[in-house]
Amino acid sequence: MDLITTMASRLASNVELFNKKTLLLFWEVSKMGLFGKTKEEKERKELKGQIEKVMKDYSKEKIDGDNYLRKMMNLTTSHQKKKQP
């Protein structure tokens, strides 16, 4: 190999390594939530809000115990189904 080919090969290797490290760093930062909430966090917050609404309706006697239990079971089972691959 001549010098130019060797230098080009090394440069390409360094660029590829840099791109891999950049992607890994981006992945780690995105998991930490620095670029906004993750899908799981959003789903959890939504589920929490729905559960709180059912609890509030029950405490204000807008729904009875049977409906409370049914709604809570529906919320938890639907969330569990979403989590399964």
C-alpha cells in the first residue's frame, strides 16, 4: 500500500470509530431523558393519570366499587399488554 491509501484507510477507520462512539453516546443520553421523555415514561405518566382519575371518581362516589375494580383491572391489563413484545 502506498502512503495515501494507508492514510485514507486509517482516516476511514477513525471516522467509523467516531461514528460508533457518537451513536452510543447519543443512545445513552436519550435513555437518560435529556432530549425529552422516553416512550415508557410517557406511557407511565398517562397510566398514572388514568388511575388517579378512577380513584378520584370512586372517592367522589361517581362510580361504585364494582366499576372501580373493573376499570382498575382494565387499565393494568391493557398496560401490561402494551409492554409485551
